[in-house]
Amino acid sequence: MAKTEKTTNLSYDNLSAIEDLIKGYLADMKALREKLKAQKEMLKSTVEQDKDYSVVAEKQDAVKKEVAKVKEVLKKNESFIATQIKVNELSEELKGCQTALSDYLNQYITLTNTTEFVGPDGEVLSIVRSARLVKKP
């Protein structure tokens, strides 16, 4: 068997093993989510059946309604609206900066083969990559 063929077979075996591990973890995570959901439902049911909790929850609902009314009045205030617009703009700008930084950090890792970066203040920072699976629309 030629070296290239052997390397290809090893790469395929590694890829296959990694795919199997990913699928195993996905199945494990699904089962854990189901167990967690059931346990949370049990907790919620226990709390909701308590009489003291019911009394306090009713009071809380009344207070929440009052807070909502006051908040609606505040939301009509011009300075509130202007500040909310500014908050939204700054949040979008921050998201853009975070995306650009992530792209540059990935390029930095590729170019330097290191996951450490010295910040402007001399502090050594560790670059952490994160990957996750998302269903295709």
C-alpha cells in the first residue's frame, strides 16, 4: 500500500471515528435534554401545587401588571425612545465588532499557529474557538 493511500485511509478512519463521536454526543445530549425537561417539569409542578406559593404568585402577578402599565407610559417618553434607539445602534455595532474580531482571531491562529494574543495592555489573552451545530433552515 502506498504512503498516500495509507494516509488517506487513516484520514478516512479518523474522520469516520470523529463523525461517530459527534453523532454519539448528539444522541447523548438529546437524551439528557429530555431527562432535564422532565425533572424541571417535576420541580415546576411541585412549586405550583404549594398553597403559599400560589398566594404569593397572585400578588406578584398584580405587581407585574402595575409595572407593565408604568413601563408603557415610560416607553412613550421621547428621551426613552431616543435612548432605546441609541442602545440598539450600539448593540448592533458591538455585534459587528465581535464578528470582525472573531474573523481576525481565526486568521491570527492560522498565521501564527498559536492561541495566545498579547493585548494592548500587555495582558496575555487565550483565544478560544467555539463550534456548534445548527439546523439548516
